[in-house]
Amino acid sequence: MIDEEKSLLEHLGELRMRIIFCLVAVVIGMIVSYLCYDILILDIIRGPLDALSGKKDNPFALGSPFLELVKSVRAKLQNPEFDLHYIGPSEGFIVKLKVSFFSGIIIVLPFIIYQIWKFISVGLEKKERRIIFIYFPISFLLFAAGALFAYFIMSPAGLYFLISVSSGLKPMFTISKYTSIIILLISVFGLIFELPLVILFLTRIGLVTPKFLAQKRKYAILLMFILSAILTPPDIFTQFMLAIPVIILYEISIWISKIAWGRRKRSNE
């Protein structure tokens, strides 16, 4: 009993140490982001909005074929010029802190993942360590792919659609609401792109099968549209633009699940 209590205290002590390391890393990342806010991060934030205006001085204002498609369907904005504003004395500073915190987490995310790995790897067997060691980098890459998709493709097209349907009105973007939408889209799409990895993990431990996923496809699609309506801004265009990639990812997940399930059956045999 004494040995078990000692082991538990050691694990709790290590967990506290890892949490402290992660918090210190986030603070450092936030400070770095704060110092780089005016010279770099503000241009990154403005990227999707400047892409609508066709500004060439912002290297992050990249157009996309999908944005051009949306413009051709709803060609209502002629040479649009958009800028960011704040309507309260403290709004600009609060947004600067919020964005610095969010970007600081992204900067130190590999370090945070490494700390999580160091903590959980102690209680894993060699085979389980190898699996988790592979999963973590893939998870990071999938999140990055979803974030880039949201930033370069989804955000400019979504903003253009929302502005074009409000014909006759002059838009004024407050930096608080604008950054909230961008951060929300990046976070949601980043997490949604983890779906194939989650399905792969659940298949490998035997909680789901490819047959089950195929049979529940229609319920899954309905759930995806419901979640899209909850997680995205309240417009049909953005909701569909989230639901469609999720449906594609779900179909890819079924294919991945078939491969993993076949390997699991052969391993059991």
C-alpha cells in the first residue's frame, strides 16, 4: 500500500511538473507573439480580409480558385476595400492579448505534445509507445492541414459570401469580431481534420468497425450538419463548407477503417 501511494504521488508530481513546463512554454510563446504582433501576426490576421481586396502588399493575402468561383457566382463587389476597426479604447489591446495567447499556443504546440508524450509513455508497453509516437506527429499535421484549409480557402470565401448577401450596406469589420471568427474557423477545421486519425484509433482498439461506420453513414451525415450549424457562424454557406469536408473525411475514415480492421483480424488470427 505504501509503495502504491508513493507511486501515485510520484506520478502526480511528474504531472504537475509537465503542466508547469507547458504553462511556462505558453507564456513564452505568448510573449514572442506579442512582440511580433505588429510586424507579422497582424498581417497574418488580415490575410483573408486583404485577399478580398486583392492587396499585394500583404504576403498572406493569397487568393484561391474557390474564392474566384464564389466571386464569379456572386459578382456583386466591385473593387472592395476593407479595413479593421475597434470601437472601444481597450478593444485593440484585448484582441492583441487574445491573438498572442492563441498564436503562442500554436508556436509551442510541438513542445506541449512532447510533454504529454513523456508523461504517458512511462506506463505504455513498447508496441503502444511506437503507435502513440506515430499518432502524435500525424495528429499535428492533420490539425495544421485543417487550419490552413480554414485560413486560405474557407475564410476568404466565407467572408465574401457574407458581405455579398448584405447588398446595399457598407461593412465595418471590428477587429474583435473578425479575429473571433478567424480563430473559431481555424480551431474547428483543425479539430475536424483529426477525424480519420480518431476513427483509425477506435478501429484498432475494436470500438468501431468499417461495417458499423458504413451502416450509420446517414446518421453521421445528419450529425455533421447539426454540428456545423452549432460550431460555425450562423450562415448556410459556412455550415455547408464545414459539412462537405467532414463528409469527405468520413468516407476516407471508412476506407482507413477497412484497412486497419483487416490488419487487426490478421493479427488476431
